[in-house]
Amino acid sequence: MFALGKKRMQESATDKVFLTIIYLVLILVVLIILVPLVYVVSASFSDPQAVISGEMKLFPVRPTLRGYEAVFKYHKIMIGFRNSFFYMFVGTAINLIMTMLAAYPLSRPEFKARRFLSFIFMFAMIFSGGLVPTFMVVEKLGMINTVWAMLIPNALSIWNLMLCRNYITNNIPNELYEAGILEGCTPIKFFTTVVIPLCKPILAVLALYYGIGHWNTYFSALIYLKDPNLQPLQIALRELLVINKVDPTLVTNVQAIADMQGLTDLLKYAVIVVSSLPLMLIYPFVQKYFVKGIMVGSVKG
Amino acid sequence: MIPTARKQKSRIDAVKVYLYKNWQFWALMALPLIYLLIFHYIPMTGIILAFKRFSPRKGIFGSENVGLMYFRQFLGAPSSFRIIMNTLRLGLYSLIAGFPIPILLAIAINEVKNRKFKKSVQLITYAPYFISLVVLVGMMMRIMDLRTGILNHLIVALGGKPINFFGSKDIFPHLYVWSGIWQIAGYASIIYIAALSGVNPELQEAAIIDGASRLQRIWNVDLPSIRPTIVMMLIFNVGQIMNIGFEKAYLMKNSVNQANAEIISTFVYEIGLKNGDFSFSTAVGLFNSVVSLILFVIVNEISKRLTDTGVW
């Protein structure tokens, strides 16, 4: 008895050390992630000279809102916001409809073609014609330089389709379907009255995934769009942050030119914050769905 | 005569029954199938561009056959070797450095019993996933700027020499890979956290009664339990080695780090859509797809033989 108790004591001591190390490592990880984020947010509120000179370390120095004023006066960014919201909402709506339409038949055992159809979807996920052939199809359809190029070529993600199919297979019992058919439900009626309402959790997950995709990507716009009035936010951000091309109309007088460098720096930090804000605000509320989505996907169907 | 007619009639009946039972499924599937056809399968036929010298005037099918000329052109050029190596370097480096970290993170998070701390760690580590790549690269360019970046101010304050992070081809792979880990390690850990939450608690209790320490429990209970998940993710990741995404590499690429930053996907874009050499670009893209597909199948087979876990 005594020996066992001693052994336990010893082990719990090593366990304690081990657990302390784990806590320290996690705190370090959190700091590595947080510090750059906090720095950027602080810089967006600080005197640009303090940021450039390195005087501002982690918290705002001589706070100012000029960076944010500049963001809201920056025409291209505002156009980008408008367009990105449009692409995100309309695009996600199209995505959800297409995904549900395909996921339901693919999940029904009595629909005998489903194995073959699943296979042709899966195959398209693993092998593609590539950039140029896809571009040529979009071009032939006359979608270049129209909003359709941002909505239709990505109307369905096959990965998300499989996720949704697995969810329906695992969560809507066969007995429910059989009972529905017995009561005279047609497959379509069952879909609209039973399946869709029961799919709310997976729809939330998919809306999140698709929404992030629309908001954060710039690739489609880069290859399909030329018109500056159609460009999404990420393209405007790329010009400003990465290519370093600043809209000259921002400078209105001589005095402003002297301030220009500082102001564009401030503008860059502020625009990073403003453009990331919509997703950062939604994310804590949908986090549980987010985690759930990955769990659904990890269940082999 | 009569039996054949009857057989025929029953066959027609079978078709009728099939249609009656299934037409609604086909109706629902119609739109997605048309989409699949137009945006996935028609482009697949476009890969014959890779074997023809494309002339817009003659169209895809009328253009002159050139066989494997473009593949020879690609594989024969010394610059192509560099591009393939760049792609492999980033892919392998991302895999080796990036694959274990989410697993370790998940195990660490799983050991934490304090709910509040656990939730906060998860909330924070997932957050960078929501930042766009443009913003990520923009942030890096600000923070690591040669003259005005805070990182170089710190290096100078500690007595070092400022480092031109974006102006060096040797630093590029590290920047690329570690910024990727910073962004997605938390997100990638979710799947392992989910798997760990499914570990049989009886096994854990048995191990505790046997006097196993935390570390021993992780090694002997947790890791074996989530092995199928780890293997599956490994297959996916290895299959993706050649599919380094276009967006980030294109954002980070500049004239100085070009030598290490040009990868297959950016090359396909530049020659295809910027220079308008459709056939050559398609050939390079096809080469990449085929290599990826082969890689995927090989890894899947190996894994099936060794561990009985496969994606299909």
C-alpha cells in the first residue's frame, strides 16, 4: 500500500512538471500568434513616425484615427468592399443551393446511379484540366470581365459536396425517409420539407467555408476581371499592400505629399484591420459550427 | 415470338419503374451535373491543347499536332528543373515542418483540463486561418521591412544587422513555410482534437490504474488511437506536395527571390495567361497534375499495405 502510494506521488510529480511544460508551450504558441496581430492593430492607431522609427513596440503611441479616415476615403478599397460583399453573399447562396441539390441524391441508397455519380465528382476533384482549359471555357461562355466569372466557375466545391453528403447519410435515418415515402412524400417533397430543415447545422458550416473562400481569394478576379469597378477587396489590397501602388488622388495638396509616406503606412495597417474585421467578428460566434464541420468531414462516409 | 415480346415489354416496364422512382433525383442533380460537365469535364478535354500548337484561328481541334514537343521543351530546359525543384522544396519543407506541429498542438490542448484556458487557446490559434493571404503577406512585408519593420528594429537593438527578408532568395522558403504554419497550424489541429475526443475513456482509465504517466498515456493510448486520422492526413498532404498553391507564392514572389520562388503553378499562370502560350502552359499543368495523381495513388497504396488505412 505504502509503496503504491509513494509511486503515485512520484508520478504525479513528473506529471505536474509535464503539465507545466504543456501550459508554458501553449502560452508561447498563443503569444507567437497574438503578438503580430496586436502589433498590426496598434500600429493602425499610432503616429506613423513612431511606427516607422520602431518607437511603437506593441501598444499604440500617440493614438490617431487618421489611418481609418484614409481607408474610408480610399475609393478603390470602398469599391472593393462593396463588390466583395456582393460576391460573398450571392456566391455563397449559389454554392449552398448547388451543394444541397447534389448532396441529397448522392446520399440516397435507392438512387442506384449515385455510386457512379459520386465517382465522377471525386475524379474531378483529384484531376483537372488545369488553368488554361478552364480559362478558355469561361472565355467561350462570355463571362470574362463580368460578375458571372466570380460566381459560376466556382459554383460548387466538390470537397464540400462530399462533406454535405456524409452529413445527410449519417444524420437523416433511413426509417424517416421510408416513413415519408409511405405517407406519400415524393423524393423532392421529402427533400424540401424534411432534409433541408434537418441540414441547418451543416448549412451553417458550408456557408462559413464558402463565405471565407469568397471573401479571401483573389485568384478568380486576377484571371477573369479587368474592369476596376468589378474588382473585389483582395485585389485592391494586393495593389496597396503588396505591389505598393497607392492611388495618387489620395494626395490633394503639397503639404500632404510630405505626409504621404507616413499616411500610406498608416493606411496600410488600418486597411489590414478593416478588411479582416468582418470575418474576425463573425468567427467566434460560428466557431462551434466550424469545429463541427471538420468533425463531420472526418467521419468516413 | 411471344416470350421475346413479353421480355421486351417487361424491360420497358423496368425502365418505366426506374424512371418513375428516380426521375426526381435526376431532376435535382441536373444543375450540378451540368456544372460538373461544363467546368470540370470539358476543361479536361482541353488537355489535348498540350499536344497541339494552338492557333486561335484554327481552334483547338484544327491546330497542328506536335506530339510531346511541349513536354520535351519543358523537361529539357534547365530553368524548368529549377522550377520543379522549387515546387518540391516548398512542398517537402511544408510537409516535414508543418505536418507534426498540428498533432503536437492537438495533444497539448487535449491535456489541458481547465476549460477556459483550453477554449481561449483554441479561439486564438484558429484565428489566423481567417486572415486572407493578401493580408498575411502584407503584414509580413510591414513587420519585416528592411528599414521600417519592427523586426529589424529589434534585431538592430539586440546588436544584429538588419535582414532584408523579402530581398533574399535563401530566406524565401523559410518565410513561406513558417508563415504558413503560423496561419494554419491551429486550424489543422482541429481534426486531431476531434479524433482525440473520441479516444475510449476506459483505455485511459486502465492506463491510469496501471500507473502510466501522462507522457506514457499519450504515447501508448492517445497516439495509437488517432493513428488512422494521422495516416489519412499524411496521405492527403503527401499527395499535395506538388500542388503548392498559387496565391501565396505569387504574392511573395519578386525579382530578387524569383530564383527560389518561381513554382509550377505561378509558371503555368505566367506563360499561359500573361504570355498567351496556351499550349505550353497546358502541358506544364498537365505534367504537374499527372505527377500529383501518381504520387497520391502511390502513397495511398503504401498506406493501405502498411496500415490498412486508405482514402479509397
